[in-house]
Amino acid sequence: MRFNRILLSTTLVVVALVIQVTILGRLQLPGAVPDLVLLTVVALALVYGHTSGALIGFGAGLLTDLAPPADHAAGRYALVLCVVGYLCGLARPADGRFRSAWGPLVTVVAAALGSTLLYGLVGGLVGDTAARHVGLGWLLFSAAVYDLLLAPFAVPLVMMLARRAENDVMAVEAAGGPAQGADVAAGWLSGGTGLTVGGTRNSMRVKAARNRAQKAGRIKGIGVSGGVKGVKAVKSVKTPRLKGGRKL
């Protein structure tokens, strides 16, 4: 992973975790808790791909395992988000462009259901039976509903920031720049293209170099032509003579 990806992903995951622990976790909603960290991992995986998605998911899950008031074994949610980030990265289109918002919506719902199921499965393997007392069906339903309601506010923002950090032209289009084709960039969800604006910078440098060369050519042309004309003018001036052939 590049440095800008690591820095941005760490910042977004930490902010999402703080909001989830301090605000969302204290809402006392029935069933599951809205998982802002999960949505952040899903959004980053849809932009960066499966490899980065798995690494970001593992780091985000490990931070969630260690953050208070965690009451489960460390590494349990890291495994869950690592798998979710990898699978969501595989759902990213080959060209990085989502032609419809249904793709990301289905990805969010599948991630919410899959993370809850996998979390309960891992808990059952380590002897945690809390999901049985609450009801797995109710947990699945509430997790999908809460995450789906929160997704339109969190996922597009995270994806936009991720594209801007990658210098992606999709971010330029979403910010009001020139359009590059049909996509959901103007909507609430879209995929990254993986392109950079390095070519634009190079073209600007080439243009500046050409301008400097043109200015140098103009100055050189003035000096040479002006000097030649001056010499011809001096040569064309005849020395006045007196009568008898004597010069002044």
C-alpha cells in the first residue's frame, strides 16, 4: 500500500471508530449497533481493491477488538473485517466504474449480513453464545437496516476522499469537473477508475517549456535581425565629400 492510502485509511478508520464508540454505541437501539467501521472498510475496498481491502479490514477490526468497551477475544472482529474487505474488493468492477447504485447497495447489505453471520460463527467456535440469547435473525435484520440507512451518508464521503487521495479523475468529475463518461460519480456512489492526473501535470510542464522557448526565440530574433539591419544602415550611409575629392 502507498503512503497516502495508509495515512488516509488509518485516519478514516480511527474517526469512524471514535464516532461508533462515543455516539452510535450509546444510542441504545434495539438489536445490532450501526457499524460505521464496517462501512468505512467497505467503501475503501470498493476503491482500492481486494488486497488493500483485506489489509484495511484487518487493521480496522483489530482496533475495534482493542477499543473499549470490547467484551470479546482480540482478533475476532479483525478476522471478520479482513474477510469482508477482501470480498468487497473483489466486487469492485474491472474498470472501477459502477454503472448503477444497486451494486454498492447490494455490497453494503451483503457485508452487513456476512459480517454478522461470520462474527456469530467465530463466537460459537470460541464459546461465545451471546448471539443465541439475542436472536441471530433479529441481529441480521437490524444490522442490515441500520447499515443500509447509514450507508448513503458514510460510503460516498469515504469513497470521494479515497479517490482524491489517489488523484483520481472520478473525484474531479464529482467535484464539478469535465465528465468522462456515464457513471454514478454524480450520484451517491461510484467506483474509482485508478487513473491519475500525472499526465495533466506533464502537459502543463511541456506547455511552459514551449512558452519559454518561444520567448527566447523572439528575443534572439530581435537581437539578430536588429543588429543586421543596423549594420546595413551604417554601411548605407555615405561619407560626405568636399569638392575636389577630399573627405570631411
